[in-house]
Amino acid sequence: MVIFIKRVLPQITQMMKNKLPLKVHLSALFDYANYSTMRFIKYWRKSFSSIITDPSQIIPKIIVMCEQLDDQIEMKDSVPFRGYEELIINTLKYSPLRGRQCFELPSILNNKKALINIKNKDTKCFLYCLIASQLKIVCHPERVRHYENSNIIKIPEGSTFPPQYEDFEKYEDLNNLMINVF
């Protein structure tokens, strides 16, 4: 896999340079066969993703993803590897989520009374939402004073606000939560 990718990397790099930052998703379909039963096991798919923000990262990150795919081949050594059925490289413009201060909700959402729009003036809206999910404030839950001094949520060491998408898992593990951000 890595040998093939190294041959086409100059073309891939040239195509990607003008689209940064982007998210690259590498997916491969492996073909395996169990020769003792003459049964073919096809369509075992494995994929890896990476975010690329700098042109100098394109080649190293794609090679690392290919090496990860090659490592997956060795992990299924009980069934012989026959080859790759397909290799797909998808790219899309990367626009990371950005937390910020409170903003007015569209009236269709605001009138449903199903969302809490905490009126904060700092960048800790993510933290306030996690606290709100645990406290269940009934009277004026949109007021930030309910959440500012609460220590009910543990903050991972070295965290900044707003947190990056990669930090969500740390919050989930530390606080035994499942977080869905949209």
C-alpha cells in the first residue's frame, strides 16, 4: 500500500495544496480467502481519517494512514490476504467547530422551549452546557449564574476554552458522559 501511495503522492499533494485545511479519509477494501474451506472473505473495510492544515503535513499523514492500513493486514493473519479490492481517498474542506458566546436562537427553535440557550459572555459555553445537563435547573436555566461557580464537571488537565473536538473524549471519560455536538 505504502509503495503505491508514494508513487501517486505528488499528484495527490498538488490537488490538496489549494484546499487546505481539509480532512482526509482513507478507506480500503481488503480481499481475504480461507483456503482450507475455499471460502472467500471479501469486503472487510478499514478506514482512517486525519486533519491536514499545513501543506508539509500532506505526505507524512497519508503515509502514516497507509502504514496503519498495512498493519491491519497483518492482524488478520489467520486468514490469508489476497489483495486490495479498492482504495478510496476522500477529502473535504475542514471547518472546525468554534465555541463562542451566546447568540439568539431562531424563533422556531426558541419557541419550542426544548433548548437552553445559556446567556454567557465568555467562551465557556461548552462547560456551562455540560453543567446544565447535570443540574436540571427549572427556574431561568438560561442564566449563567447557575453554572459559573459549579464544580460538578471535572475539567481535563491542560484544557482550554472553547475546547477542540479532540478534547470531547477527555470530558466524556473524566465525567462519565456521552457528548453530542452539532
